[in-house]
Amino acid sequence: MFTLRLASGREARVQAGHPWIYRSEIARVEDEGEPGAIAHVLDSRERFLGQAMVNLRSQIAGRLLSRGEEPVDGPFFERRIRQTVARCGRSVQGPDACRLIFGEADHLPGLIVDRYAGLLVIQILTAGMERVREIILGALRATIQPRAIYERNDVSSRRLEGLELRKGFAWGDGETGVWVQEGDLSFFVEVAEGQKTGFFLDQRDNRRVVKGLAAGRDVLDCFCYSGGFALSAAAGGAASVIGIDLSAGAIAWAERSAERNGLSPRCTFTIANAFDALRACDREGRRFSMVILDPPAFTKGKEAVAGALRGYKEINLRAMKLLTPGGILVTCSCSYHVDAPMFLKMLREAAADAHREFQFREFRTQAPDHPILLAAKETQYLKCAILEALN
Ligand code: SAH
């Protein structure tokens, strides 16, 4: 039987509930299976720890699926999927647009499933999940009864697992552009061409907070993508909203959603580099009473953290300078490697350089359909600080 034995002294993290086994933590491999095959994981004294999907060519060589010895087969995955979608806030009849499965944090490592009305979008990120792709598709159809399932397996990290990149309908067919409802707003989501699986579901609750703070404000939403924050602010009664993004597609979707919600008269969307736009606003002496910054991850690795922090500091410093007294800065980072303490330190330095004082209203994270595994800090990646300018 395919078995991994962990090295002595390297078992504590896995024992404490973390799902990953690094290659360097393995002392011995027996009867090695194909990439992605299921192995029994033992501690250094040969005690059973669980069953993992194993790919020895990846740094993260094992991802724990189960702490028990039950067979990992079709009924196993169907049970897991049923349990996951039944967890709080996840009901299949629930919100139109939500994440149903968030990989490791839902004990389904390497699998992402998002729901956009009747359309499911899946991402399979590991060789282990790729091996059971058909089982997963069958289990999703049985439990959720979607209209179609689209796969966005065009994620570059698949290469680290020896997997090809592809996208397209995995089951069923039809339109790839769908309208979804979030609160009282309709958003257009393009699942084939959009970023991630089409929409930034992780910011849902932060958009709601922005909506509650926006009344009467002049809002600048930098890195606005398809208008999530911008339209939420407009729906919350903002006096004017400017959304900026580099992607022409995203801006077109934002305009489409603004129109559909009757918010176009107060919203302007522009294709531009947000770094340049922030600089230009300062030069022209423009001021805003709310600025939102939700840039893409500036680093995907530990080595580039210093450069990422310089990028964050530049946009935050500029945004702070554009705020009127009493203005609100909503500033986010989805770079896992820039953790909360680093992000807050950067904000303090930016505020000092901008000669502005702020009250820290809230420190927020990803929406609860992107659950955080207490034992695995890697599952928490989103930071969203809400600051109010005192001067
Ligand atoms: N706030 C959005 C998500 C933003 S994702 C929401 O809630 O839906 C980050 C966005 O930044 C992407 O849309 C990407 O196109 C955009 N982007 C990346 N670099 C940029 C730059 N230099 N200037 C402006 N937009 C940029």
C-alpha cells in the first residue's frame, strides 16, 4: 500500500490539524503511487495519521483528505460535498453568488467551487483532485443540480502539479455571462473571461460595509474590476463614484451592471493604471471623501514581500493624501505573504508620511464562504482595513 512515513519531530503541524505535508517532512515512501494517488500517512512511530492525496513532485507533497481509514471513493466525495454545502451560509438555495467549496478549509484540498445562479464554476488545482475529476463532477451534479458546470483550470499553479491548463464547459453548456444578485444589486459575471472564477466573492461582506458608509460621499474605487465596491457605494447613496481598472473587459462589465441597477448617472468607469490615476488626482488637486483600494496580489511568494510592501505603501500614501477630513479609506490586500501585522505597519508608515491621522474603524477579512481553518493560517489571505481621517 502507498504509504508515507513522516520524519521524527516533523509531525506536530499535521497532528494539530494542518492539512499539508511538505516533501522535506517525509522520511520514507512505500509503494509509491501515481501523482495524486491516495496514501496512508503515518507518524515516525508508524501510527496512522490519515489519508492524503500525494504528489511527490510538488513542494506540498501531501494534502490530507481524511483522518479516518474509510475508503476514499465516489460516496466519500459525495458525502463531503453534501456536508460542505450544508454548512452555515452555504445553502444551495442560498445566495445567488457564493463559494460552495474552498479547498483545504473545507477538507477538499485543491478544489474550488463557486456558484453563480444555476452555473457552477470549478477549479481543480492539484493532481489528486484531477484524478477524481469525474467523481467530483458527478457528486456536484447529484447534490446541487446545476444548469451547467464550467471549469476554470487555466490557473498557472496547476503546472507545479504537472497538470495542463484548460477551460471550458465540463458538463452542460450555454451562456458564460450570467446575472447574479448580491443584496439588492445585480452584477454581470463573465465566468469564461473574468478573473478568478468571474467575480470577487471574497469581498461580499466588505462591499456591504462600504455600502453602509457611502451615503453622500464622493468615492474613488481604484482596481474596481467589475464594479463590486463602486456600485455598492452608489447603491448606498454616494454622491459620485469613479471606478478605475486596467482591464477594458472589467470596465465594460461594470458599466453594464451600473446601467442595469439604474446607477449610471452617478458612476463613471475609466480604463487606467490606478498608480497613474492616483498621482494625477493629486496633481489636479482632486479630493474624495472615500477611497477604496483593492489591488491584485502584489506578490505570490515570500521573496517579493519587500517590493510588494513598497507598492502598497505608494498607493495607500497617495490615497490618504486625496482624502478630505472625515474621509474614509477602505484598503485591502489579498497577498497571503503580506500578513496583517506587516500590512498595518505599512499603513502606519504611509499615514505618517502623508501627515494624516486616522481612526481605525474596522479590520476585516474574507467572507465566511471562504472559511479560515484555525490550524492553517494559509487559508486566511484577505485583509481589509477601514480608516477614517481625523484631519
Ligand atoms: N474590488 C474588486 C476586485 C479587484 S481585483 C471587486 O470587489 O470585485 C484587482 C483588479 O485590479 C483587477 O480587476 C485588475 O484588472 C486590476 N488591476 C491590476 N493592476 C492594475 C493597475 N495597475 N491599475 C488599475 N487596475 C489594475
